[in-house]
Amino acid sequence: MMEKEQWINKVMGSIKNQSPAEANPFLHTRVIAKLKSEDDSKMPVRWVFALSLCIAVLLCLNVVLFTKSSAHSNGGDGIQQVIAEYSLTDTDIYSTGFSNK
Amino acid sequence: MLDFKNDEIAFTAFMQAHQNRVFNAVLNMLQHVEDAEEITQDVFVDVYRSAENFRGDAAVTTWLYRIAMNKCIDQLRKKQRRQKWNSVTDFFSGKTFGDNEPHDFVHPGIIAEQKEKAALLYKAIDQLAVNQRMAYILSETENLPYKEIAEVMKVSVSAVESLLVRAKQNLRKILGGYYHGQ
């Protein structure tokens, strides 16, 4: 039991007074590169604003066109005209008009 | 107030003065050289960006340790999530648990005759709760006084004391399990 306690004490003291490890000699260069790359990858605010404005305009146009087209729809007048013109009153599209009788 | 954006020479000097301190604290926390290098870089990127926010209320080293420890906590949480995910994927792929466990870590600054014992201690530290681990590392390897540890961790000095007591108790318990007679 005593031996175990002594061993634990020795293990607990094993990382004390460690000599400091040297940081990577290229740390500074890498930090500067990271700062630069993050700055370059950032889109300027002006561009972000212009892009969002374009998207908003396109969305508005879509909404306006959609509402206009649904307001002007005439409920299938065109197709009625075609039916009348060609006398297509029979709605049975599978009928061939051929009979074995 | 610090301002590195208009003074790159000052930033270089600051980095040279503090890089080893930050790297060693991060390395002791994360127990992984590549991760420690990456996090040290991130610490100084943050320092460069937020230097003007440093008001001088605490020592520069306290501020630096705080940034470094916050980054370490994020990294440890990421590692925990990755380990959980790996254990799930291992379960379905039929691998045995523990295949993804890291190899034994020993800080490069530890003398040869202590390496074996230090490896066991680091293994035990790896099992501590994050706040106990942080308090223990800052106290035992960085030799910070309780007051500074409290400032880094934003807790009271008595909280630091109790964290250290619990950390040491837990370490003794874990190490007891490693003892097989000498």
C-alpha cells in the first residue's frame, strides 16, 4: 500500500519542471499567411450589398410577373375555341371509331 | 491598449515573446503536437484581430492564456464529438472499440527517465473533466498562481482550489488503477 502511494506520488510529480518545448519556427509565417488568406477570401461589403440587391430585384420581378399572369389568365378560353373549331366534342380519347361488329 | 494592425513589428515581437508559452500550455492541454501547432496559430490570429479590445485590466499573459484555453476547450469538444461518431461508425462497421484512441503522449520537454511515468500521468489527465484538466495544467505545468488561474478561467480562487483538489483526487484514483507493483 505504501509502495503504491509512493509510486503515485512519483508519477504525479513527473510532469513538473518540464523544460519548455519550442514552438514551430515557421509559426509567425503561418500566422501571417492565415491572416492574409482570411482577408483575401472575404468578399468586400460593397459586393455583398450589390449581390443581395440583384437577388431582391429578381425576386420582386418574379412575384410581379406571377401575379400579373394569374390575374390575366382567362380560364381556358383558348382550348374551348380549339374544341369548337375542330368539333371535338367526344372526350373519349381512347376511342378509335373502329368496331368489329 | 494593443494595436497590431498598424504595427507589424510589434506583433512579431509579441509573438516571439509569447509563442513558446502558448504552445506549451496548448500542447499540455491537447496532448497532440499537430493540433497544438494549429491552435497556437489560431490563438495569435485572434490576438492580432482582437488586440484593440485588450484594455489592460488583466496581465497580457492572462488574456493570452484565456484565448488559448478557450480554443483548447473547443478543440477538445470537437475531439469528443469525433470520438463519439467514430464509435458509432465502428459499431456498424464491426471494428472493435478503441481503434481510434490516441497513442501515448509525452511532452517533448520531459527528461528521459520520467517519460514512462509522464505518459501514464498524461493518460490519466486525458480522463479528467475539462475544467479540472485546465486548472491542473495551468497550476502544475505552467506554474501559474491560483489568482491568475482564477482570472484565466473566470472563476473564484476558492473554485480553483476545489477544482485542483478534485483533479488530484481523480488522478490518484485513475493512477491507482494503473499500478501493478514495482
